[in-house]
Amino acid sequence: MKKLNFLHAKKFRYGSVSVGLTVVIIAAVILFNAIFTALTRKNLWYIDMTPEPVFTLSEAAKSVLSTVDREKEVTITFCADKDEWESGKTQTEVLKTALDIEKNFDNIKVEYVDVFTNPSAVREYKERTGKNIGGSSVIIKSGTEVRVYSLSEFFKIDKTTSTLLAYNGEQVFASAILAVTQAVAPVACITTGHGEDTALNSDSAILTLLTEIGFEIKAVDLSREELPEDCRMLLIFAPTSDFLEKSELSDISEIDKIEKFLSGNNSMMVFFNTDTPKLPNLENFLAEWGIAIARSENNNYMIRDTANSFTTNGFTNVASYVTEGTGADITEQLRNGGHPKSVLFPYTTALTFSDLFRIREEENNRYAFFSDNMMMRQCYNVFVSSDDAVAVAGGTQVATAQELPFSYMMLSCQTNTTSQDGVNSHSFVLACASTQFASASALDSKYGNHAVLSYACNTMGSLVIPVSLDAKYYANSEISNITAKEANQYTIVLTVLPTCVVFIAGIYVMIRRKFA
């Protein structure tokens, strides 16, 4: 009997085909993974499985950045190699946002500079900004304008525990890009010398906000210096002592400097609280703009609204939006969203129209006005209390809002008409009855306070474009917070399942061939 050649055996032929097919499939899978990985990194393909979503460039950010002049080139420089910025979760989030921006806007480019091997590449920016530039810095520049940020500035951080609370990269990138592409960066001056210490701290929430929305911040002592010519907005925050007026003892008038500043096309914001003492000079000046602090027997009102408060004591009040008049222009974009965010006035006093102004009642619109020659001033409410609110002064209830709501925020506008060309110019004063309106907790993106101040600056003409993009919080980021056990389980499932599918398919094919 002739011996069967093993190489021609049916089992060997089928086995060889199976082995060859397996090798080809494995090689194809490896090749596909390599190509797909390369394309993913190049084209930023990914599925954002976080609940917010955290890692996707939002439509709101794209809308803001679409206003940038496409003729102006912007460069985002990461001060280390790309591999370094991809080595950690926090760095990767910042890099991902920048690459998303570059992908969507052809005038914005991302580049990398190793500042350790090439320190001279950033020396110019260190000298111009006064900021320390290291491997975790990001430089955003256009033409001669430049902004430098450290990695931590792209996040909201719990200062007590140093825990990352939220990613705020969209806000930082958008504000910086708008700032460097504007012809002139707007300047905000903060008054000093009147107890405004809470606004002057390096971690002040109000200064952080103004910087985020594009202002360059300068402190000014009006008793010793003039307001700089490039100042667009003046901030008076929680003053505890009065501003100087000329008298027998002094030939300096801080009030005159403020009045001169507001005679141009400029704006001012002033923040009071329930502890603000009487400040005759400043208050007399504000009365000429239609604004006064509500008091009873020299005690500031303290508004309690237990039905519309986020605290049981009734002092963290949720305000009501005013929907008519110039004051409502500030909140128009917020109100048009369908479900406007809550705006908080914690531990707030109340404002009222001054006696120097005449009050006019129109349908759903109550405002005060004053006119003199070529000048007109009108004062409007922006936010008021609910009808359930009551005013406490000196420990006693002194008023209710049932007949007339208490005012939490007012906007006064001065219109000047020049006799030569008939062109109108405008100046604004925004008064807020709560300093905690601008606290870190109230400026959280869950509430509308941040957006209100941003849009107020825009309405008053201080900013060209308001920027108020929500931070993306990590509280519910389930994908990024899985445990090691869960990660191992996912790895096993994703590794074993495809193998089992291929194995079962192979068994099926083998059985079909055997009995064919």
C-alpha cells in the first residue's frame, strides 16, 4: 500500500489554511490598530463618554471664537514637547482643547517649544509679561499682543484641599484669544485706600473674573494719582471709608477724578453690602446718578427671602430678572436661553432711586431719570427681589416687597449729546447691593452671576465681546473616575470577548468543513 504523503493530507491542508488565515487576520488587526491610532491622534477622533461632556469643545466656545478676525493669526505655544503634554490627564485636557481650536479655526495654530533646551525662545515673553515661564506654561500670542498662563490657571481648584474641581480651559483660551486679537486690551482700574482689601488679594474672585473676560488689571490710588488714559472701567469694591472731596483741609478731590472719568465714554461698577458705612461724598455722587442705599434709621437694609433662598436662614437670595428697560439688556442673552440660571445675591442690602431723580412708571418698566441741558441720566433696575422678601434693619423688620420689590442691582446711563455733530456718547454706573454676589462660590458656573458681570461689561461698552463659558465640573465624570478594579474588568472584557468570538467562529468553520 502506498503511504499517504503527510504534506498532502486533508487535515494538514486545512490546518495550514487555518494557521495562515489566523496569521493574516492578526497582522491585519495590528496594522489596522496602528493606522487607526495614527489617524485618531492626527484628526482628534474620540468618543466623549463623560456626562457633561468634559472633553469636547462646546458649541458656545466655537461661537465666541468665530467672532475673531480670521485675518489675524494666533499662535498657542506649549512650553514643552508634545509628548510631555500628553503624559498626564490635566495636561492632556488643555492640549486637547487647543488642538480642537486649531482644527476648527485655520488662523489659530498650535506649536511646541522646549524651554529647557531653548530658553531664549520665551525670554521676550518673560520680560514683557513679568511671568515665570516653565514647562507647564502656555503662551497665546497674536502680533505684538501676548498672554501667558500656567497649567493651574486652566482649572478651578479648591484652595483648601488643592483638589481639581472643574476644567475652565475654554474660558481661558477664548478670553486670551479675543484679548490678543483686539486692537487695544481694555484696562480695569481698582480703587485703593478705602478698605477695598477683599478685591485686591491675588486670589480675589472679582479680579480673576475680570482677567478671565479680557481685562488688564491696574490698581489706582486716586488720592495720589490720576486714572490712566487707557482705563475703560473703574471698580469700587466694598469701600469702608469715604472718597476725598476738596475742603479746607485738602485740595484733592477723588470724586472730581471719578466725575471726569465718567464724562467720557467710560463705566464704573460699585459693590456695597449690609455693613457698608455711610460714605457721604461717594453716596452724594451716586445720588446724582440716581442710586442710593436703602436705610432705616441709619441701618442698611438686609433682605431676607425664605421662599426664594438657597439657605434656610433666607439670606442667600435668588433674584428676579427685570425684563424691560436698559437694565434688562444686560440679561437678555441669559433670559433667551429658555431656562435662565439662578442669580444669587447673598447677604444683600437694597438699593433705591435717589431723591434727585424723577420716577417714571411704564408698562412693566419702572425707572428714574434726570435731565440738564445737553445731558440725560436714566437709572434702571437689573435685578429685584421676589414679592416674598422682607427688609430687616437693626434686627427689626422694616419693610416688605409686596407693594414694590427691593432692588439688588441698578444700572445708570448718562447720555451726552455734543452740539457740534449731534453724536451721542454714553457713560454707565452699575451698582450692586451685595459684595458676595462676586464671591468665588457665587461666581460658580452653576449660577448666572459670572455671565451677568461679563455681559454688564459688554453693555457698558468696556468689552468688545463678552466671554462667559461654563467650567466643566468633574463631579460626575464617571469614565475618568473608575476604580482600578473596574478598569481591570473593562480590560479583561475588551480583551477576552473578541478572542472568544474569533475562537467560536473558528470552531464553527472547522465543524462545517468536517461534515461537508
